[in-house]
Amino acid sequence: ATDQGDKDKLKVLAKGSQEYENWKFNESPNIIDVMEQFPSLHLSSTLLLCKLPALKKRYYSISSCLGMFPNEVHITVAVVKYTTNSGKICHGVCSTWLDSLKEGAQVPYFIREAASFHMPSDQSVPIIMIGPGTGIAPFRSFWQQRVLDMKEANLHTQGNSAATLGPMVLYFGCRESCTDDIYKTELQGYADVGVISELHTAYSRESNKPKQYVQDLMAQNYHDIIKMMLEEDGHIYVCGDVSMAAGVTHTIQKMLTEHVHLSQNEAINYIKDMQKSGRYHEDIFGITLRTAEVTQSSRKASIRRFQMIKKLNLRK
């Protein structure tokens, strides 16, 4: 930077101090924002191109069943758009691009197999699906496959598919029933005909109602979940962001300690054993929506890390 003011400010930010954390929190800057904020900063195109990372791949769970849609691949995408504290509107790169496409446009893609995230080979065991927001995506393929399985089972059991197919339970969560309860009509239709045995929906921002998350509904139904886990060899599937997945794991651990009277270590080991035996499945992705709560939580975590590093440096 050639301007002394720009140079001094950049030196402060480069120390990784609290000033940097505040600046990052308020501005959420990208490389263009930095160059606009510090106009005297001159970078050669060669240096810039060498330092800029390649655009990362975006992974989306397939939300359709090949047997029901043999020539199609469906995905469920939340269009990312958020406003920083400084008032800047930011858009997700891939989701915004997908949202802008017209019918018939070509989309480059590849298929990555999730080897451990599939329905159990034993169709008689219970399936518990936990997927708030777009985490519901892979479960749509599950219930579509169950429709086909029920038709097949009915052919061999004189219409009594329940005799061979275990229960399919879904815990879904969103903000409001009128805005982002995706697949609501489709789900209710399948629940009415028994494809979905139980449908539990948590709303975190429903008008005139207390906040609810999927973990809250799971805690209320602990008896059924424990029975399916411990007595019926049920499978648990969790899809969504990392913080939600950690919350679900904690909720299940709490069920095991409070209602099965396992110790904390025994509860943790039980879930680990379920993972090893292929009965606890996770499809976890990073946080994609920058809500005020998520941003504030991220900032608090950064401040804690900075304070811890500061203390360690003082001890030295």
C-alpha cells in the first residue's frame, strides 16, 4: 500500500488482533472488498492469480430416486443471500447461479458416491431420518424408494407391505410453515398413505409459537427412538450442517444417559458402535446460511480463540 493510512490499518489487521475479528465480522470482506477499501494497495496480476484459490466444488445431496426418475437427478438447494453488518448484500456463488438458470440450460456436474449413506439392506428395520432445511434432500430419495418397495411388497403379501417393511420416521425442521416447509404437500401425502410412518416438523420462527428444533422433538419422543435403536436395530440418518448434527448426537447421548441409565462414556461408545456397525449415518456439510445467530456464534468462537492464544502468549 502506498497510502500511509491504508498501510497502518493493514498492519493492524495483519496481526490477527481483536480489530481484525471486528473488521471480519462487520464487513465479511472478499478480495475485491479489500482492494476497494484500501485503494492504494497495488497487487500484480501474477501475484493475485497465484494466491486466489480455485473455485471449490459444491456438493448437493441427490433428492430423487433413480427407480422413480430413471433419467433425472433432483437436488434441493437453498439460495444463499445475506446482508453483512455494514449493509453489503452477499450472494452464494453456486446457489445464485443455479437460481438464475432458465429451463433447458446445461449444468456441468459429476456424481460422488456416498457409500455409507443408503437405506439398510434389511427392509424390516426402522429408519429414523433427521434432516432440517435442505438436509431433507437425501431423504426424499428414501421415501420415493419406499413407495417402490411398498408396491413390490404388496405384490407378495396380498397388500400387507407393513408385514415386511419397517417404520420410516422423519424429523424435519425449518423456520416457518408458510415459507420454507419444503415438500410439505408431498410429505403429507405420503404420510397419509403410510409411506412415512411418522412425520415430525419443528418450526424455529413460527408466529406466536415457541422456538422448536428437531432435537426438541426427538427429546419428546425419546421412548420411541430408544425402542427403535436398542430393541429393533433401527438405523439413524442425519443430514445437515455440522452444528445441527452435533446437537442431534448430544440429544441421543442424553436420552441414553437419562432414560437407559448409561454413563456418559457408555452413551458415547454406543453411538460409536452404531457408526462402526453401519447403523448411524451422517451426511454433514458446513454452515451455508449466514443468519444472525450463526454469524454471532461464529464471532464468539473467534473471540474465544483469540483470547486463548493471547493468554498462551502471555504465559510464554
